[in-house]
Amino acid sequence: MNTATPLDERTPVIVGVGEITHRSKAAEDGLEPIELMARAMGAAQQDSGAAALLAGLDSLDIVCEYSWPYADAPGLLNARLGCQPARSVYGVTGGESPVRYIHEAALRIARGESQVAAVTGAEARYTADAAAKAGVQLDWHPRDDSVKLVRGTDLCHPAAIALGAFTPVTIYPFYENAALAHWGQTPRQAQDESARLWARYSEVAATNPHAWLRQPFSAAQIAHIDASNRLIAWPYGKHMVANPMVNMGAAVLLTSVAKARELGIDPARWVHVWNGAAAIEPRDYLQRDVYHRAHAQDLVMETVLAQVGGDVASFEMLELYSCFPIVPKMARRTLGLAADARMTSTGGLSFFGAPLNNYMTHAAAGLVHALRGAGPGKTALLYGQGEYVTKHHALVLGSSPSPGGLPRADYSVQAAADARRGEVPPLVLDHAGPARLETFTVVYGRDGAPTHGIVICRTPGGARLIAGVPASDGATLQLLTDLEHSPVGSNGQVRAGEQQGLVWRAA
């Protein structure tokens, strides 16, 4: 006798995914972001096998797009597709946002508020930047530069902005350098770990037909610094940095089980949305307690791990966000993953490509394809991160329905993350005297020479400060970039800079 619990008809399932990678930078055949989205949506409908799927679209989320701002992206896309969803939303910035939009679309379906939902996004920076440099006018929908796009200068403290420490490539190294010291690694050991990890990401990208750079790199190639792999911000060379110079679009389509059955979508195409978790860190990174971990990330990882029974082996496949190596390195330690575990189904932002906020839509597509071929009872983890180790969102997907039934509505673990946060040191902008190094980076120019260092330090009284190291201070820069010894914890002296801000010199 069959005693299996009947599947609730409101159960949310992903039924279609679509991707497009357009490699041309030529103005005459470049595809604008709206066109990339439309083609990705069409590919997702085709992937579902239901020709009328988009005709029933009632919810649309568009991932925040940067390469060609539109005044009304949802309106343009709906007109292009001939759709009239009751709900059309243009999202806020954040690399984790596609995970959140998929999660929230699934919850709306589970509540009976939606039957067919779409999450889509695209970037065309490869073409847009090439046209701008050549002075060529693109024959695209009008660009609206009055659209306010969130930048690093909107998020960071003025003292950090003055030192140039307001971009991802200058901020993530603060975590890398603090974490390796906390883990007891030498910088060389940490670089070796990053290079091996990124080599595995590149191997996955090499087999992904949608990847921008389909070339496997060895760990030695990734670690070796030369003209083609110049240092960007210590310790990251070009191969360890996300590549936003791409033209890419992706879409994910979700329905209820009832709607999927009504449309005749083969259950073999269904991927079930289980549960997830989300939390954030203080937006200003100078207002965080430590840099060797992120409490929000820890709680999110621990929560989704518990949702599959506490055994990381329950995840048949993973996508751990990969703008820089420190992100998956921290996440895999919290999860208890082996260092050689495969942590991507897509290829990572350095090799697959980094269509800014939209990478995780592509990553979701990669996990969907993988789960469809994995057999029943398999799960996957989709983890995205936004801003500067700030916003964290993870989602469990399954090839079979969740044993817990419909996804839980309350997925925030913010209170628990906040409870773990230690005392945040006061930030001082004026200090003269001793200061101990908390973390740092060194920024390099295109010629490979350091332009300056940036250090975060603690005063003898426990306050925090951010200061620069001039390129002329070779001894301090040599200490900061020593591969055999971490400089974290080193003592130095702070003085006022000749123009503005503070300057640190190693003792």
C-alpha cells in the first residue's frame, strides 16, 4: 500500500532555466541587457517544455542592472515579451539578490499568491564599455543615467573613501589577510589554498558552454604573478578577481506543482525549493567587530546545514559565492567541507564571468541542470553574497520534495547573528602614536608597482582607525607583502598625513 504523503499542490518548483552569453563587443550586433533578459526568459520557457508558460506570468523580479540603466526595466521587458504580470519589481543591488528573489517567489507560490514567477537579469558591459571607449552610439533603448545606482561611495565611511578602500577588490583583502592570520596560515599557504580552489573553479567553467572564459588554469598559473596576471590588491592577482567585462543574461521560472501539472511540465524537469536562511552584517565595514569571519555568513551556513540534517555530505552539489577566494574559504570552514570539495556548478566569477548582481541567477541554472541529472533525493546549496561581505542568503534546492513540506516563511537568522557579534571598537579619525595592525591590503597600478597600502589598526586603547601607507615606504610595504609571515598584529606608528587622513609606518 502506498502511504506516501500527497504532494501539496502549492509546492514551489523551478521548472525552467535559461542563459545566454553573447561575446560580441561590436556596436552593430551588440545585445542590450533587456534583449539578453528576453532571450534568457525565452530559453527558460523552452527549457520547461511548456510553450504557454510565460503567458501565465504573474510575478517578475529583475535583478539590479548596471551596464545600461533603464528608467523602467520591468516595463520594457514585459512589452518585449508580451506579458502582463500583476507584480513587476526592479530589485535593489546585491550579489545575493537572485537567491533572495527565487526564495521569495517560492514563498509567494506556497502562500497561493502566485502561480508563475520569473527571476531574470543581464549585463552587457563588454559591449557597452567598448562602445563608450570608441565613442560609438549604441542603437539601444534610451539609457537613463539619472537612475541612482548604489556605489561603494554610498556605503563606506569617508575615511575609507579617501584612501580608495570603497571597492570590492580593496575590501575583500581585509578579510583574506585577517582570516589567514586567524587560521594560523602563512600568506604563502593561504595563497596556495586560494590557487588550488580557483583552479577547480576554472575547471568547471571550462566545461560550461555559457562561461566567458572556458580555459582551465592550474594552481601554479593562478598563483604566478606576471604581466598577464598582475597584482590588483594584495594578495589578489587578476585571476583571483571577478571579471565583470561580459555580456550575459539568465532567467529562472517557478510555478506551483498544480500549475506545472496543468501545463503538462514533465516532473523530471522540476527542482524543488526547500528552505533557506539570510542575514546581514553592518553595512559600513568599519563598524564590524572582526574581519576573520562574518557572523551573518556563519549563521546562514549553519542554518541551511541543519535543514538537511547537519551533514554537509547531504549536499550533492554546491554553489558558494566566489567574487574572491576568501568567501568560499570562510563558508567551507563553517560547513565543514574538505578543502578539495567541488564548490561550484557554474565556474565562479573569475572564469564563468561576473555579470555583477546577476551571477547567482546563472548559478541557480547550473544547480538546476545538475539536480535534474542527479536522481531522486539529492540536494544542492545555493549561497550568494552581496556588497562587501554584507548580505548573505542561502537556499536549499532538491531533486525531490522537501520532507518538511512547504518552505518556511521566516528565513531570517538576523537575531542570532547579531547576538554573536562582539563589541565594535570606536572609530577614531585623529590619532598620533602607536597602533597595532588589524588587517590590510596593498593596491597596485597597471604597471605592477604598488600605489599605496591601506591598513586597519587598533590603538592602545582599543579604538580602530584606517590609515594609508605611501608607496615611498618600502620597508612597511615589504612587511605587508611578506609571503612567509603574516604582519597582522605588528606594531607601528600613526601620524597625520601631509594632505589628509592618517599614515601608518611599521615599527
